[in-house]
Amino acid sequence: MRLDLHNHTRYSSDSRVDPAALVHRARALGLDGIAITDHNSVAGVRAAIDAAADLPGFFVIPATEVSTAEGHVLAFGVSDPIPRDLAPSETVERIVAAGGVAVAA
């Protein structure tokens, strides 16, 4: 299985990529799935999931890249934003409480 687990869309200040276009490009490159990890936002996840619905076997992992007081933490499997600028330990606690998995970016 081939995945790209760190992708930004136009919902991050450092990207202009449309979520649906990202899904189709990832599929064209032979990937089986991606995670949408926009900075402090989950706004692009729904469009990516909708675009993947027409691609059998391709999936989108909802996620976000949370800015903490000391760096960034990826939050995989979350559907709602996690507050930014908290201590890393509190950020991880909130990600886990939301049913997600925290990974240092």
C-alpha cells in the first residue's frame, strides 16, 4: 500500500492546491491514499473525501497539522480542529481524546 501522509491544500497558507485535484494527482501517481494535513484546519478534508468516492480503492485520512507552542504535531483521524498554540503535551492529549493519533511533524 502506497500512501502520502502529509499533504496541504488551499486551506493552508502554504499551498494553493485544490483538495480534489490533489486526490486525482495522487491516484495518477499510483498512490492508494493520502492524508490531508492542512495547518490548523480540517476544511479541505470533505472535498478530498468526496473526490475519492469515485476512485475505487483510494482513501483519504482526515487529519490536520496542529501548531503548538513548540512546533507542529500531525493529528491523524480527527474530524474537528484541535486548538493551536497549546503545549505539545496538551495538544497530544486533545488529539487522543478526539480519537486521533498524534505524530511529530
